[in-house]
Amino acid sequence: MCTSSQIIGSLLVLSVLEIGLGVSSVAVGAVSFSLVLTEHKPQLGDSSPFLLCGVCGILCAKKKSGLVMILFSACCICGLIGGILNFQFLRALTKKSSALYSLHLASMSLACIGIGGCTLSSWLTCRLASYEQRRMFSEREHSLHHSHEMAEKRLRGIEITDLPSCPVIPPTPELPPRKLQTT
């Protein structure tokens, strides 16, 4: 079973990978767009959702709050959808005879790696959220148990006669034990 620190380390590595994929994808898209402008052909440029996903992943690894984990999961899902759409767009656009074939192939490869990274990041975020939920539950249970023990110690330490507002009640004599009659 993975510990929280191993999950956070994995999320950091994946987030840095996603940022690198995002920057690479934007660079390949910019080169592709500039080459298309020289050929005077209309074409949509590549977009990369992985850059935002990577930044949210680093934020999630630093602050393990529920809201940040939900934001990161949403970014991973959007990155996953965006990567699939980007791959499908590039697959339809790519022609082997095109001068941009190698750039499109590089963009599709980056999209595939990004899709895998988003999927793995989503899974790790769910694992981290589950781990944090168990940790908070055990801390709360420990805190409740500790406060219950402290209350018992306080009650044991205070005698009835120590209370100033209570009158002193003399001890009652014990009654002799009853004997059972046998017939």
C-alpha cells in the first residue's frame, strides 16, 4: 500500500511531466502554426490542456485540501477530454504527404503521453483523497477518545466532598447481606 508521501511524490513527478508536455505541445503547435502561415493554408492550431493540469497537480501536492483535490481531478478530466479531442483532430488532419507530418506525429505522441498522465493523475488523486479521509477520521477518533479519557480522569480526581456547593453527605451504613431461603 502506498503512503501519502509516495502518492504526493508521484503526483509531483506527473505534474512536472504534464507541464513539460504542455510546454512542448504549445511549442510544436506554434511551429506548426507558423509553417502553415507560410503555406497560406487555413488550419486550427494545437491546444494543450496539460499545462493547466500540471500546475493544478503541483498545487494539489502542496495543499492537500479537498477543494484543491477536486479542482485537480476536474482539470485532469478536462485534460483527458482535451487530449483525446486534440489527438482525433490531428489524426484526421495528418496526411503522410504533408510537410507537417512529423510535427503532427510529434503532437499526437505528446497528446497520447498526456492522456496517460492525466489518467494516472486522476487515479492518484483519488487514492490521496481516500488516504487523507482515513487519516482525518483516525485523528478525529483519537481526539474524541483522548477527550473522553481526560473527562474520566477529571471526574475520578474530584470527590463529592471537594465540591464547595455540595453539602457533605455522611456515608450510609451498609446493610447486612440478605440470605436466600431454601425450601
